Amino acid sequence: MKISSFFFVFLLIIALFAGLSEAGCPKQVLAFQNSLASSHDTLLVHCKSGDDDLGVQLVKFGDPVYNIRFGDNVFIGTYWDCFIQHGPNMEYFLNFRAYTSGPSRRCGQLHTWIAKEDGIYFSENGKPEEKTFDWTKV
């Protein structure tokens, strides 16, 4: 077998493996919840991953959570960088990495970021939330 034929077959097997394993792997969910209870501020969320820019999303207090569904890229890794902001003049903000894939594929996990007046909390797969960041003020 020629090297070019072997290389083609190798790539075909990898592509089929990736496609089949994707079918059995539910998407990851990155969720943003507005829990700014005392101020009822609107939460601005803007997330990017590689070439994917989801634009600005506005999440009002009491609205359902804003969800991003995605699959991990096993070859180059997956990350989501997000900017969130709130306040009467949008003076409270945070720019942070909301998700980084691990060394192996993760399937169907829920990563929830919760905005509160005293900071940003994180919960993974329904576990108790923990304060992770303080707001930065302009």
C-alpha cells in the first residue's frame, strides 16, 4: 500500500471515529443565570470561542438562563471566553474564561455561571454554587 493511500485510510478512520463518538456524546452546556435580586439589573453576556462570536445577549432578572450548547473539539481543545456586565451604567464587569476543555472528552456536563450583586458564582452539574469571582468596577 502506498503511503498516500495509507494516510487517506488513516484520516478516514479518524473522521469516522470522531463522528461516531460525537453521536453518543451529548453537548456541553454553558449557562448564565441572572440572580441580581436586589437591583434587578439586566445582565449583559458576550462569549467567544475561536471563530465563534455569539454576540451580545441580554438576560433580564427572572428570565430563563442563557445557554450555549457545544461539543468539545478533541483535536485542538475547546474554550469559551466571556465578558459579563451589569449595573445602572454597566459599571460592574468581568472578563473571564468560562470554559476550558480537559485532556479527555467530556459529555453532557452543565457549567452554570450565576451573577449576584456580590460576585459571580459557579456550579457544575447541579453541585452547590461557589463564589468564584468578584465584580470589577469601572
